[in-house]
Amino acid sequence: MKFAIYGEDVTITEEMKEKIESKLSFLTKYFAVDESTTARFTVRVYNGSLKIEVTIPTKIGLCRAEVVHDDFETGVDLAIDKIEDQIRRQKSRLSRRHKDSLAENFVEEESGEGDVPVKTKTVYADEMALDEAILQMEMLSHSFFIYKDIDADKIAVVYKRNDGQYGLIEVSD
């Protein structure tokens, strides 16, 4: 994993960088983190305190935490605790829904023949309302989401249009 550590009106020392990187390294115990993943960490002065923002894009969605605290080390610990809590909640939700192992939920399998890579992904269409499907799609930072509409009892796809609105594709029998 790569780290992008920024300080706005705050000088980030080498000791601060090492603390941040060692604290964020816990992610590898929850799911596979590839080398292209960049964790963004920003520290800035905010109303006389330090505002610490952490953003980590993962395959299950965007993990984000924001903490305002007077002490840098305590603020970092609180932000990391928030990120870890988000990951645990997602892990619990996925394992309850699908009864699969954590690795299967968080890491997509790739297979290929010859020089052409082919990716296969199994999608579980959970029953939910349209509003919940839109929320899940946004949380995962996807451009579409497949679900089973609780009202119509049919498979549907909600998607984000180029104009920023949402579209809905309903599957007929």
C-alpha cells in the first residue's frame, strides 16, 4: 500500500510519517491490499486544534474517518479506530449475508487463458428497496448496483447516469 501524507499549515515530520504508516499497516490483517492502493492522510489546523482526515479506497468501498483533536498522536489513534470499526462492520455484514470466508468477500478472483485476462465475479442480489440500493452503490463507489427489488420481487439494476441522475433497469419475466 502507498501512503499520501499531507500537512496543511502543519509540518509533517519523519516521525509522524512513520507513526501513520505503522498504524495503517493493520489493514493487511482484514483483506488483501495491493500495491496500487493509496491511503490518503491529511493533517490541518482547524479552530486551534488538528483535523485529521483518513481516506482509504478498498474493494468493498471507501473507508473514511475525520477527527478533530488537540494532540496529534491521540487524533491519529482515534482516526485509525474509526477506520478499523468501519472495516469490522462491513466484514460482519458481508459474512452474515453470504456465509463466505472473509477472503472470498474482499478479494476478487482472477483467472485467464493465454494473454487475455478474464475476470469472473459472482453477484448476490440481496432483497432491498431502491433507496437502499442507491446507498449501497454510492458507498461502494460503483456506477451501478444489482439487487432484488423488495416491492416488485424481481432483479433490478440501478445506475448513475452521466447527468448525475439515477436510472433503473428492471428485469421482466
